[in-house]
Amino acid sequence: MKIGIVCYPTFGGSGVVATELGMALADNGHEVHFITYHLPVRLDFISHNLHFHEVMLEEYPLFQYQPYELALSTRMVEVVERYQLEILHVHYAIPHAYAAYMAKQMLKEKGIDIKVVTTLHGTDITLVGSHPTYKTAVEFSINNSDVVTTVSKSLKEDTLRLFTITNDIQVIHNFIDENKFVKAHEKECQRIALAQPEERILTHISNFRPVKRINDVIRTFALVRKEIPSKLLMVGEGPDRRNAELLVKKMGVKDDVLFLGNSTEVNELLCYTDVFLLPSETESFGFAALEAMAAEAAVISTNTGGLPEVNIHGVTGFLSNIGDVEDMAANTLKILKDDTTLNEFKQRAKAHTQQFSLKNILPVYEEIYESLKEKVS
């Protein structure tokens, strides 16, 4: 099939999942076209079935803010027409679902019936999409998509609670390509480059936005470090990085915290990790936690949103209430208290990710595409 994928090309979970899905589809013989304003950060052109089409924004003095959704919908129409795409799969409601609806209407005028699959990922619904400024347009776009999916049961419930939805919503969990993490572990994991043999390694990966509660990561680590020699890897960039750097100095843990910035080698970094910290205020799914578990790391997270669907309390790690740093630290210490306990949690975390394997999730998306193709024919 010929499939167009529209996503944010950034380090966020929605863009990563969309990119991984596109590459998997290409490997499976489909022709995949990415349509976005920048090359997705994890896109690897190892398959001749992958194509990238940049959305260009022209500077014009009349506009204080460039109308990206107009440029995007126009680019969608161009790509669908030129390459005879059959499906547009848009990730994130704003502005992608709305732009896809506009593209669909323009193509209809040309006698082309393009089918639109919209995947909702989280803050596009719970934080931004439900804002009065956008709510009506987001609701309209969801209801006028041919198929709507969410990445967790929790996000489906939030969508139905926040909007008046007349369309069906199918839950398709995020996925990981287990082979990438197997390859990372096959390489010699040089822990000594980051920590001494007696030290544990904790990791946090995010876009460092307020919703990720970066200060809770630091405070949890500081409590753990009082009891067990440890290092903390902070991977990512964002508005709260500077405050986090100031906090590690204030708490006296600066020498044991490494800020590594954004990375496209997440699987390589996670191979060092003993415990992954994710104290978010909200997570529609918790893709970073899933990747950590695939790399054989236990997870300490909050119990919000879709995280309980990913991190099983007492099995793959522990869940705590939002902001309960003392409980997160205590649970971390339970896992790290001895090698046997730590390895048991790691192995259970790895085993749990099998249900989120690419080989299980990819056919579900392919079945959706095929069903829409049949409706066209």
C-alpha cells in the first residue's frame, strides 16, 4: 500500500512512534511517505520504500505566526495526488487531524477519496486539544476521521470525557522494536565509562517540560544516593533543564548527575540503566518507560494516565502518587537493595514488553489500512 504519515519530527513520543511505524511498514513492503516540516529525528532511510516531503513555510510580513496547517494540508494534497497515496495516517490531533480533514475535502473536489487514520497521543487531547481555543476544531476533526485510535485505554477515556465523540475509537498501544534493544545488549555495555562498579545507574529521558516534573527526578535521586552510591543520566532538552541544573547544585549531587542532551541512541544509553525514573504529572502511555523496560530496566513512575498499563506495580517496577518523592525513592531502594532483586525486576520488565512488540502491533495497523482500502474499492 501507499501510505502517508504526518507527525511532529521531534524527540517526543508521538513522533518517535510514528517514525518507527513508518520504517516498519516500509520494511514490510509498503511505500511510506513522511510529510512534515523537518526530517524526523529517528528516520533511517535504510529502505527504498521510505520518502520524505518537507512542508515549506514562506515568510510573509502579514503573518505574525506562519499558518502551518494551511501549508501542511496543501502539501498533503500534492503528495497524495503525485504518488497516488491510499491512506493518510496522522499522529497528534493538533494541527494534523484538522489539516488532514481539509486535505481530504480538497482531494474530494478532484475525485480522490483519501482515507484518514488519526492517532491521538496524549497532550494533544488532555492539555492542548481540550482548550476552548481548539476544542471545537479538534472534536470536529476526530469525528470526521475515517478511523481514530488512541495509544492507551486511559487516553480513550479522557477523549470521551473531554469531547463529544460520535466516532469509534480503537485502542492500539505504542510498541517497540525489540531487536534494537537486543542489539544494544549484544554490544559490550561499558558501564565503567559512566559509573564505578559499585554504583547504580538511574536514568530519565524526556523533553524536560513542566509536565515531566524534572525536579522530582532530581529529588528522588538525591534521596536514593544518600543510601546507595548512584549516578543519574538526564537525557533530553527542554525549558526545565536549566532549573534542573541549578537544583542538582543546590542539593549537592552535581558530580553524580550527567546531562546528556538529546540523543538518537536511546537504546545504547538505556543499556546502562538499572532504574528508569518517570514522575510525570500525566502520561497518556509512557513510551519512554516502555523503551527502558525493553532495555531491561526497572521503572519507577507515577500512577497517572496510561502508565499503569505499561508499568505493573510490584512486577516491572513501582507506581507512586504524583509528587510523592519519598515513596518513589523508597521504592527505588527496594529494587536496588541487592543484585538478585534488581535482576528479577529487570527480567520481569523485559518480559512484559513482549505484548508491546512491533510484531504484534504492526499487523493491527495493516489490517486497519486494508479495511479502508476495501471501502474505497
